[in-house]
Amino acid sequence: MTGQLRVGVIGTGGMGGRHAHNIRYQVANARLAAVMDVDADRAADIAGPAGADVFTDSLELIASDLVDCVIIASPDATHGDLAFACLEHGKHALVEKPLATDLDTAAALVEREAQLGRRLLQVGLMRRYDPQHVAVKEAIDRGEIGRPLMFRGWHRNPPEATPPTSKEVLVNSAVHDLYSARWLLEDEISEIYVRGTTINPERSDQLDLQLITMAMAGGAIASIEVNKDSGFGYEVGVEISGSHGMVTTAPHDTPVVRQDGHIRQSVEPDWLERFAVAYVREVQAWSTAVLEDRPEGPTAWDGYLTLAAALTGATSIQTGVPVKVDRPARPTLYA
Ligand code: ISE
């Protein structure tokens, strides 16, 4: 592909709206060509100033000759089918996580992409574009902590308008940390055990705080703390302990203020602020990879494995015991 990529964005809520904005203002080799949202006014507000076309049907947008590639940022349950349509049209897509909400759909996507023999899907597991996470990975790669032995992640969320169930927290939120553990340890999750706690025993399906512990196939161990409402803002970080040292993501980017007998530092309210730079880098890297047909970044296989671990975690909550994570053989496309 040459020239400027014509990008279609499906879903223009918080995340899709940010992607559309970044495509428009931060990516020189791409332009916003089409927008679809169930809220037609919202779609028009974003499309109008960009000179983009508005679609009322996602599948029509994917099929359109006006669109070279697609960003899928609609509700989680729609991701799988829309990603499938992109594969059938031979179009690259940046699919927001989770790749799908059920494992059969995620497996079908991996199988179809492997059959096509082309990596067309990139999944929005974007921690690997966050400068703080990247700095941790680089320190590990330089050998500064020796052999990585343990991953610890914390993922403290702001409140949602509709409080998510524990399973939704795993599938929508903790998939990021499951990905970070695999990426930073360069290893696969072999077993997962999740326990949680709630202040509202009548909603035991909405644990306030979950503690995920994992065994990695190569012998390392991992833990993730994830909640549905921190009560103070948004905070994500990782720490890796190695045989010769430790590396931790730097604290917040905000200044530390000493005033009136206090030391304070503000916390970002949400992921759009905390990961603003990462989202720009993600779409920049994706559009270059699409233009050069040289895919990089988290694959459908990563989407499948993180979903498998998240859903196995949901089973562990129900059974109260550690559960093995099934891992089929890796298709050669993802070698
Ligand atoms: C949200 O959809 C994201 O992708 C954020 O990165 C994550 O931290 C948050 O928990 C999700 O709900």
C-alpha cells in the first residue's frame, strides 16, 4: 500500500473518539475516512470536521472501497464478528481488547487468520507503547535485573457508570496485565488462581478487588491486583523481580508538591490521560505497519491467550481453586 491510509473507525465513545482524533492529528500517513457509531450525531460530530463519511452499519464501513483499514472500538461483545469481517475483506484492523468475549470466537479468528497466512489483526493491548512499560522492558532486555523471576502488576480503575462484574473486570481490564506479564516475562501463563473481596455481599459477582496469582510455564510467578473502583483515580504499574535486581515503572508523571505540611501528587483520572502518549504511539506504529505490510504489535494470538487466561480466571473465582490455562499449539503465523 502506498500514500495515505484511509482509516475507518467503528465506535466513537471514549476510546474510539481518541483513536479518531489521533488518526486525524497525530498520524501523518493516515487520514480519517469513515466513522460509524450507533449514536449518529456523535459520529457526525467527529466525521464532519474531518471530511469523513458517516456509516450507520459497521459491516458496510468494513466493506466500503472508501476504507483501507479499520479501527474497531465498539462495545466488547461486537469485536469478534467485526474482526472476522475485516479478515474476510482482507483489511487490516486495530481491534480494541478483548479480541472477543468468548473463546470460540477468538479461536476462530486465530484459525482464519492463520489460514489466510497474513497478520491482519492487531489487538489494542497497548501497554507495550507506554514509555514507562517500555523502559521496564528495556531494563530487563539489557540484563539489569538478571533473570526475571516474578511479575507484579497493579491496575486500579476509576468507577464505571454500570459497575462491571468480576468476569468483565478480568476480560475487559485485567487482559492488559495478563498481556504485560507474558510480554515482560517472555513466557506463557500456565495456571491462574483468582480470589477477591467485596464490601457488598449481595453482589458477590462484582468483587471490588481481585488478586490474580499465576504460574508461568517457564517457572516464574506473577500477581496482579485489579479492582473495579479504586476510590481515588486510575493507576497502573508493574514491577519485575529478577535474580540480580528489580525494576518498577516510574511513578506518576505529575509533579510532587510540598505545601502546608503535606506532600501531594495527583493521580490521573482515567486511562485516556494516563496512557495519552501510548495511544498516539500505538496508532502511529499500527498505520506504518499497515502501510508497509509489516505487522508488529500484539497479535490475534496474544488476544486469544490473554482472553483464555482471563476466562480461566473467572472459572477460578467460581471454583475457588487454581486452574490450568489450556494453551493450544502456536500457529506458525505467530512464531
Ligand atoms: C479500559 O477499557 C482500558 O482499556 C484501560 O486501559 C483499562 O485500564 C481499563 O480497565 C479498561 O476498562
